[in-house]
Amino acid sequence: MIMKSSYPFVYDLFMKNKAAPFYTNHVLNALTNTVFLDVPKNAIDLESLDICTVLDVPDYIQVNVGALGPNISMKIVRQNKGFLVNLLRFTTAEAYLTHQLSKRSRKKLRAKKRKLEEDHDISYKFYYGDITQIQYDYLFSEFYSLLKKRFHQKKVYNKNLFSWKKYYELVYPMILDKKASLFVIYDGNSPITITINFHLKDTVFSYIETYDTNYSNYNLGDVSMLKHLEWCLNNGIQNFDLSMGETKFKIKWCNHHYDFKYHIFYNLKSLKSRIKLGFMLLKLKLKQYLRDKNILGKLFRYDKFLYKRRGHKLNGHQWKKHN
């Protein structure tokens, strides 16, 4: 097996149902003791390994590192906070709301949802296991337009827009195979909220969500979360993972916080490998220190900086299914 310089753990696990070649036996959800993935033993050439990073391993996911040999070692570095909704102790969405939200927040949520449904022709739809190609093409086109509009208004750079063709090709067969879903809130026939979720056993990983900013007064994120909780509990889902990035919304809704880790494999016998490791550790630890001090991610937003530098590229970027 050809060794890459890095492996995106979450992407590989939830979207490709595989793990980096360093791991063996199985990948386990430690919160529920669910085996996510049985990992076959991979034949990899560790003798030629320089340095390789497995990116963003959630610490609630247990992995087993296989035999590395005498020359290969591993460092683990904390990077980014993650947030999820653990539903293991709850049987209804109302029970979770009572546990997680204040009485005032619950009252506001119900009022906003009621107002939304009174003012508009609202319906809710999960596409999971069944969607026509025509429906899918329409929703992905609308999704792109809504996402692009929202991030222009926020003046935040969103790299997903430049990978839309990849997601378009990836998600459709996964929906049919019940490995992904699209959740949509409609006003009449027009989608006003769209979410891509990836499914693995008892866990749903919420990947991208956007909404029509003309409906901002209705707190669509909270309404969407309520409908997701109802769906998850009705379908045996025990974890709804909102991934990395600390926001007021995630703090409000999530009852389990976790850390993402980088697993760095390197060659002990190689001076070049050890030098690279030293620089990498210094960079990663500095970034996390700045996050912990609320400098990186709050006082300084890299996505806002990138928008100033590259936002003009998004202005001219268009997506069509035949691009």
C-alpha cells in the first residue's frame, strides 16, 4: 500500500467507511460501545515512512494502532474542540429539550416554530434511502446558491463551495444506501434549510447546513435541530455529531464536548523525520494554545481573513452538475 502524507480520519470513516492503514482490529464508538468499522490488516511499507499525520481523530472514537515496528513511533496532539448530542439516556426530543435548554429557551423555540408555520407553508423532509435524481439535482443546486449567499453575507470563506462537484457525486449513492441523508425545510416547494448528514451505525455526523437568510428571524437552526432530534430518536440514533468549532449554537445544544486529536507517525531513525516532527509539534501546539486563549477563532478568524484575500474568487465561481 502506498503511504500518503496525511489521512482525514472523519472523512474516511463517515464518507468512505475506511480507516488509515495504521489501525487494526476495529474502530469503536466509546460512548455506546458500537463497532463502527472492522479494519482489515493492511500491508504497508513502514520502513520507508518519513512522517504521516492522521487528521482530526475524535477522542470518543477508539482506534487500535497495529504493530509499527522498532523504527516507527507516534505522537498525539490535541487540536480543536468537538461537540455532539448524546441521546443515549433520552427517549423523546422533549426530554432532551427539558434537560438541555432553559424554560425560556424552550418557550422561545416553540414560539418561533409556531410563527414560522403560521406565516409560511412549511414542511419537513428527510431524504434517506430514497430520492429521485431530479429531486437531488434541484436540491444540490439550491443548496449551493443558499450556502454561497449566506457566506457572502457573513463575509466568511467557505472552502466547501469549491468542492461542490465532489459532494454532488458522493452523496447521491450514499443516500440510496442509507449512509447519508439530506434534511430539508420547505416553504411551499422552495427549500429554506438544507443539511447534509452522514450516517454510520448509531451516529449521524452533521456535515454542512445552510438556510435562506430571508428567514433569519425564525431561528431556523434551532427548528432544524429540533427536527433532527425527533428523527434521530425515532430511528435509533444515539449520537448527533456537530463536529468541530465552538459556537454559541453548539454550546447551547450539545451535551457532550470532546477533543479532536492528530496522530502523527514518524521514523525514529530518520533525522529528517524528527526535524519535521519538531516543527509540526511546535506549530500545532501554538495553534491550540491560541485557540485555548480565545485568540485564534475569536479575536482572529482565519475564515474571515481568507474571505478578504480570496472572496473575489467566490464571486465568479459557479456550480452546475455538469461542471
